[in-house]
Amino acid sequence: MYSALSVFLFSILVSQSHVSACSKHCDFPAIFNFGDGNSDTGAFAAWFFGQSPFFGQSYFNGSAGRVSDGRLLIDFIATELGLPFLHPYMDSLGANFSHGANFANVFSTIQLPTANVIPSTPPPRGLNPVNLDIQVVSQFSQFTNRSQTQGRAFEKFMPEPEDFVQALYTIDIGQIDLTQEFLNNRTDDEVRAIVPGLINRLTANIKILYSLGGRSFWIHNLGPNGCLPILLTLAPVPDDQLDSAGCAIRYNVLTQYFNTELKRGVDGLGTDFPLAAFTYVDIYSARYSLYQEPERYGFTHPLEACCGYGGRYNYGENSLCGSTITVNGTQFTVVPCENPSDYINYEGQTYTQAADEITFNKISTGQLSHPPNSLKTACPQFSFARVDDI
Ligand SMILES: *[C@@H]1O[C@H](CO)[C@@H](O)[C@H](O)[C@H]1NC(C)=O
Ligand SMILES: *[C@@H]1O[C@H](CO)[C@@H](O)[C@H](O)[C@H]1NC(C)=O
Ligand SMILES: *[C@@H]1O[C@H](CO)[C@@H](O)[C@H](O)[C@H]1NC(C)=O
Ligand SMILES: *[C@@H]1O[C@H](CO)[C@@H](O)[C@H](O)[C@H]1NC(C)=O
Ligand SMILES: *[C@@H]1O[C@H](CO)[C@@H](O)[C@H](O)[C@H]1NC(C)=O
């Protein structure tokens, strides 16, 4: 009797842990995205440096406001869901928000930057004043309201009211918070000490999105920052502190600490809000596998920036992508590499289209998600199932 009950309970557990296999597709009508340069589709270009040095040559045939040679993870996500590329909320020219909006900004952080704000402090040390709080509390909350009030005059460019509940909310932020700490030579203890505050602030913003109607959340953890040309160049570690892939062990260990805490935070949200779906996506594992086996994916220059100049990692603080530099008395502009698909990294901090496409293929299936939701099943399944039962 006892063992029969155990078998019964066990089979419930097993069927729940395989929930994604028989999950329903979600039909997301829109995506609302929050983040940094890993998912900015033109905000930074719209309001700071319009003629950005970011070329988009592999896909867009010219600058497309992305810090990449082509499409970003968020672009592959939109396409997989049958939706157009997201327009930046900051874009006042020709923006069409009928299928969502993008609040991500290059160099945005979770924390509110109080110093080194762009444009007074130039990249790569300058921080974007539009941190996550501003993206969510100031911009998205205005957008939900005004797209349905004043915005109705532009109805054809706005989401439907019900789209805010049914949309997918995607979040990819924190990389700049950590890399700034590393560039400022913080100790391990100092970095660990700020992580809980970052996670609290991130989850507090997700709760605000929930209070504004969001029910489906797709939350990226951070990639292996210890493999980024910016850190390997500007905050180098001795060679014996590089791993077999050539990445700085210390930065990756601290980044994984952030990720562990983020996972804990996302688990907590799942407990607090059982009617919503929170999917934690292990971007770290997906991206790190490219550095572990670069030849398998055709990356002949895995640790160098595609668009940069100088040093071991084709990167320099004073020779950033698009800048004009003088070497041996000759002046020239720092342009992208000829074959971006030979590189994982684009300009020192963000990734090439080739890297993002492979990363997307690894994360979209749910094999690196917790719970193991695929992109198309990352909505609340429980409430949908009940609707079907009626
Ligand atoms: C880029 O140019 C190619 C060749 O002319 C064209 O096939 C492609 O559609 C263009 N891409 C975009 C996004 O406009
Ligand atoms: C929406 O905006 C209007 C006008 O500014 C304001 O009166 C109202 O309180 C806002 N509603 C919400 C839910 O924020
Ligand atoms: C906005 O974009 C959607 C999707 O691409 C398109 O169907 C719609 O026609 C566009 N709206 C306007 C007014 O152009
Ligand atoms: C960090 O340390 C490096 C190497 O010692 C030094 O060159 C750099 O100026 C330091 N950066 C800061 C922000 O203190
Ligand atoms: C500058 O001069 C050095 C030393 O002669 C040389 O190694 C290097 O390739 C030169 N760089 C350029 C861009 O001409």
C-alpha cells in the first residue's frame, strides 16, 4: 500500500518534470524586452551616437543600431515566435510597437549609475543613465498606459490591451554591473557583497512587470564574462589564471555566483507567483561551450574582438570599433573584421551574429532552461490547461 502510493507520487513527479514534452504552444502576440547592449536594437543609437560604428554588415547591409555584425539573440527569439524585430522604445522615427517594444540600452545596468554616465564618460567605462529601474518603472509603465490612451491615435502602431498579459517578457541584464566592478579592480569579496542587492533589484523589477500584467518571463543569466576581450585586455589576469579555453577563471567564477543567486531569485518568484511562468535560461553554458570547442563551430579567433585593434585580443580602450586612431604616424578608422563568423565576440563586450545564432539554437529548445520550457512553451501552462478542461 505504502509503496503503491510512493509509485503513484513518483509518477506525478516524473510527469511534472517532463511537462515541456506535452506543453502547449503559447502564441505570444508581443515581446517586451529589457536589458543592455546584448539586446539593444537601436535605443542607444537613437539617443546618443546616431552614426554608430556598429555595422550590421552580415545581415542588415548597414548600421541597424545593434552592437553586432547582424542579428542578436532577441532578433532570433522574435523570428522563432513569428514576430517582427522589436523597435526600440526610444526610437521616435517610424517605430511600430504593434508586436512589442524594446527597452534595452547599450551599457545599461541593474544599479542606477551615479557616476561615469555617458556621454561625459566615453565608452567603454561610461554607463547608460537608463538603468533597469528606468526601463521598467519610468518607460514601460508609461508605455502600458499611454499606448492605450494618447497612443490610440496611432492605434495601428500599438499593442492591443490584452497583449500585455499574453506577451513574453524577456530580460538580459547585469553584465555591465559585473564588468564595471572587475574594471575597477574590486576584490572577490567586494563583488560578492553587491550581488544580492543586484538580484533583489532585478527581481523587484520583475514583480513590477507582473503587477502591470506580465505573466510569461524569459530570464537570461549572464554569459562567461571572463572570456570577454574588454576584461582580458583592461583587467588582465596572469596566464596561469586562465582556463583551458583562455578565459579568466576568476571573472567566470564570480559571474557564476551571480547566476546561482539569480536562479535562486527566479525560483522564489515562481513560488510567490504560481500563476505566472518564470523561465531561467542558462546563457552561460550555451556561450561557454563555444569557447570550449571553437573549432567545432568554425571560430578561428574565439577570444579576439572582430571589430577592434591592438594587443592579444584585438581590443584597446583607445582603439574601439569605429574610432579613428593613429599608428606609426598613419591615421585610420577601426573597422570590423572581414569574416565576423570567425569570431565569437564583436567589439569587446557583445557577440557576433554567428555566436548568437548558435547560442539561440542551444537555448530555444528548453534544454538549458529551468524549468525546461522551450521558447514557445514559456507561458503559464496550468491556467491554459484549466481553460481547455472547461
Ligand atoms: C541585404 O542585401 C542582400 C543583397 O542585396 C539582400 O538579399 C538582403 O535582403 C538585404 N538584407 C536586408 C535586411 O535588407
Ligand atoms: C495613466 O495616465 C493617466 C494620465 O497621465 C493618469 O491619470 C493615470 O493615473 C495613469 N494610469 C495608470 C494606471 O498609471
Ligand atoms: C506594424 O508591424 C506589423 C508587423 O510587421 C505590421 O503587420 C503592421 O502592418 C505594421 N503597422 C503599420 C501601421 O504599418
Ligand atoms: C586596476 O589595476 C590596474 C593594474 O594594476 C591599473 O592599471 C588600473 O589603473 C586599475 N584601475 C582602477 C580603476 O583602479
Ligand atoms: C607599426 O610599427 C611596428 C614596428 O615597426 C609594426 O610592428 C607594426 O605592424 C606597425 N603597425 C602598423 C599598423 O603599421
